[in-house]
Amino acid sequence: MIKSSVNFASMMSGTLESLSGLGEDGSSIGSDSEINGLAVRRTDKYGFLGGTQYSEGSDKDIRVDVARQRELKWLDMFNNWDKWVSRRFQKVKLRCRKGIPSSLRAKAWQLLSNSKELLDSNPGKFEELEREQGDPKWLDIIEKDLHRQFPFHEMFAARGGHGQQDLYRVLKAYTVYRPEEGYCQAQAPVAAVLLMHMPAEHAFWCLVQICETYLPGYYSAGLEAIQLDGEIFFSLLRRVCPMAYRHLKKFKIDPILYMTEWFMCVFSRTLPWSCVLRVWDMFFCEGVKIVFRVGLVLLKQMLGSVDKLREVQGMYETMERLRNIPPESVREDLLVQEVVSLAVTEALIERECSIQVRKWRESRGELTHQPVRRLHGTRDIHEHKRRPQHQEIRPSFSCYSFRKKTVKEQKRTWKQKTPRSGMRERKGGGLLYSAS
Amino acid sequence: MGSDEAYNFVFKVVLIGESGVGKSNLLSRFTKNEFNHDSRTTIGVEFSTRTIQLKSLIIKAQIWDTAGLERYRAITSAYYRGAVGALLVYDITKHLTYESVERWLKELYDHADPHIVVMLVGNKTDLGSERSVPTEDAKDFAEKNGLLFLETSALESTNVETAFQNVLGEIHRKVSSKEVTRGSISAVSLSSPVPRAAGDPEEKKPCCRNL
């Protein structure tokens, strides 16, 4: 792997201190060497200069011939992408689970998420959004956040550097594109991960897909979607790891206290970087299911045995463990293996979703944002786009995305779509999409 | 910071205020004596603890830090639960962050124990030349609303220690003078590594007998 180095002196002021963050004189910057009197530090192979996500080089590199083989297979898939998705999706999925070759990751993510198509069908749109003035309310918050995303990554370390500039462009463009949504802080790390791989315009459309198709409502006002997923997650935990479930319940640790950052940032601030990339590879292909599974595997790992629970007897101790997952306890291959073998399907998530939506309505009243549906990864997106517009809501499992609608609009939509879509009214007034 | 560490009380204190006023740096300055110019944005909840001695008592301060962005307020009821102290932080160089103090105060009283000890904290005094909130204004506001008040600089480490010490001291004073109700005391979450059901006496810890 090529190692790049970053010249500290070339960075803008304020950065050095933050990067060291460990000692006033920067002495604790580890393997720095002195070149021409300037401190130079090597990044890890992902571009991190330090911090908890810095890889110590313990990751095993894939053998060159294997990597080459994989690249060829992916290039072949790129050439006939639609066919692969519609006819040989299992193979695509398998290859995502094995890890996308880093040289092709950007293109793969854009194809998997279908953001490539959005990009191609909206020429000039990004520039147009950029030219708009934007709402100062959002711009102000975005500006405050620019230097607070992956401050240990070479791309985002320098104040006003190209990484931070691109981040601003992407996040601002989204607030112009969806003024009713605005900006939510968890979008910044997500956009930053994308920018580590692709140019701003591409990252923008990819972000759009994540916010609107994969995780609809996660970043919307009220954060209802994330709260619902917290409840779904907790309920799934009961099945997957009753011991961890009981422990969290005993200490009254709401899911929202530990899973918000995990889910909203798709683990980008939680896991060692090699794991983040593998999780994102699977996430783009298989959707939110992967996010649930990774969270469940983590809880299983940290709270899944008597020995482990003995170390965290208390709310604070437990929360601390969940907030600071020791990188050495998450091994890339083991994590992926466990995630792949966990029996948490889309259908199960959807079933749990309708239960939790009903509970929500019973205990808290109507949701502010009406549940529509989210798409579970590449195949789901692929099928969805091939369906004619008027059958937009298909007879699938219940789910929700969160698009604001007026009451009038809702009534109209239900009336129009109910007979066609196989959706039926529930007794309690809740909506359920019957399974096909 | 093991769970078997000896202490008399655990006090949960929350940090609130607008995004970017320096909550996370106040936390890291107090608990780790660290300051980061580019600390990551807080998403969801972060927290840290520090054990301090207050007269003859050992107090474990459990300090919770949350995202300041309005959007996150939807999920903060779990965050306020059991809190006995709060630092309501604004940035002395950004008047808007001061203007939102009242809204935060309402938010706090809506969710937290009514006896919660609150300190209004004007942070970033190191940027004195850019000050836009006069000390007297904030001080008056604090007095009128029964809040403690202090100006701090997490960067220069000015008054940070004092701010937390004062809040913790005031909480202790309230607890030991029984100003708080029995119900509120259980919210103090007495110093047991294994929390017990309300009313379950904890023999090992002397403090419980005082209550």
C-alpha cells in the first residue's frame, strides 16, 4: 500500500494542536520524523494521521493476485451492471460481503446506491444548487461543523483545506436541494466518508440516496425514524441476545443513548476504519439491515456473556463500554462473518417496524412524518426504479420513510393508492402494507 | 475509573446549550484536562466522569454532554433523566447562543428534576475582544432566574474547575440539607456500583444513612 505523508508545517494554524491533542509540544505524535526541520507524519493507509481510528498496520493486506482477480470480477460486473443486479444479485451481494476492492470502491458504491444514475440524469444540478445562496441558518451550523469531522484524517485536518471546502459544498447543496429537511449534524461524517472516496458532486448524489432511500427520516426534524429504529433494534436484541437485552433493560439504558451515533453515522465514527469500509460495502448493497446487524453483533460482543457483564455492572460502566468500543475487540473478518450469519432479515425488521409504529401511535400519538417506505439496498432500489411511477408504493412489507404531508394530502394519497397497492387500513387506524 | 472505586455520591450533571459553544471542551477540560480545537461534533450523547473530593466526601461527577443542534432535542428526555445539575453554556462572542438560553432553560425544567442545580456559563473568555454578551447582562439574568453564574475559558482553563466544583458543591448542599424531596434524592442515584431499586437501603455506603 502506498503511504502518503503530510507536512504539518503546511497545514493551517490550529491544526497542529488539534492533531496532537495529546501533548502541548506535539511530542506524543508517535512515529514522527524530522525532515528539513519539519515534523512529518505518515498517515495510515486510509489517510488517518492519528486518533482512535488510526490503523496501526495490523490489518492484513489481501494478496496482490487475489486483489487483482477481484478487481477484474468487479470490472466485469460494472460493464453489465443492470444484468448482474437483476439476474445474479446473490453474487453481487457475496462480493460486497468479501469487500469491494479499494480502487473500485467509489464507483461500486455509486452503482450499488444508484446515485450514479441520479448524477447522470441531473447534469448541472449540483452546480446550480451550489450557486444558490442557501439558508443562513443552516450555513452557519454547517460552517461550525466543518473542522469537526474526522479531524485526524489528512483530508479534513486542515482548516479551510480542500476536504472541508468540499464538505461545505455538499452539505450546503443538500440544504438547498431539500430546504424542508435542512441540515442535521450526523450528515457531516457521512458526507465526509463519501468525500474520502469521490468528488463532491458524486458524493452529493450518494448522500441524497442515503438520506432519502436507505435511511429516510434519520436526519429529519423530530428524529422519529431513528427513535423508531432504536425500538426495533432493542426488540431484535431480545431475540438475538437476551442476556444483553436484559442487562440494558435492567439499567434502563434506552437504545437512543447508544445507537444514535452508530446508526446515524453508519458506524463511521465507531469502528476501526477497515471495518467501516467493509460495513459500508455491505450497507450499500443490502441496506439498513446491515446497520441493525452490526449493532446487534457489537452488543453481543460486549454484553453477551456473564464474564463481560461482570465488568460493566452499572449504567455508567455499560454506557462507557458501548461508547468506547476498544478497536482491538473488533476484528474485521470476525465482524463481517458474524454480521453475515446473523438471522435478522428485512422481513423481520419490517414486521418489527409495524409493531413499533403501532406502539408509537398508541403511546405517543400520530407520527409527525408519515411512514412511507425505505428501500433495502441495491436490488430493492433496482426493482423500485423499474416499476412504473403510478405503482410507487408496492405491496411489500410495511415500512416508513418520512416525507411531510398535509392531512389532506395523506387522505388523498391513501384513497388513491389503497386499492392498487394492497395496502389496507388497520383497525387501530394504523396502516399496514400486506406482504406480497 | 473502575466500578469498584470508592465514592459517596454520584451526581449526574448535564451540559446543555447551542451547538459550538464549547460544551465538549468544557467536559474534556474538566475530566481529562484536555482541549481540542477540532473536537468532533457530538452526535447523540457523550459523557465522562471525574471523582473529586468535597470536604470529607468523595463525589463522582458523571457528566453528560449532548448535541446542541435543535434537532437532537427530540431525543433528550433520556438524557435529562436523573440529572441533578446542569451547566447551561453559551458563547460570549455569539449573542445568538445567549439569546437561546431561555429556551434551553425551559427545555431543562420540562424534562429534569425541578430541584436541579443550574449554572449559566459564558464560555470562551479567551476571545474577550470579540465579546458580544456583556457579563452584567448574563449575571442579571442568572440572578433573576435563580441560576449560578460564571464565565469560563475551556481553552485557557479559566474557571472550569470552579464552575464544576460550585455546581457539585451546591448539589451536595441541597442533598444534605434535604432541600430536595425524597423522590429527587433517589434521582441522585446514590453511589452504588450496582444501582438498587428505589428505597432499597445500601448498607456499605455511609452517605445513605445521612439521607
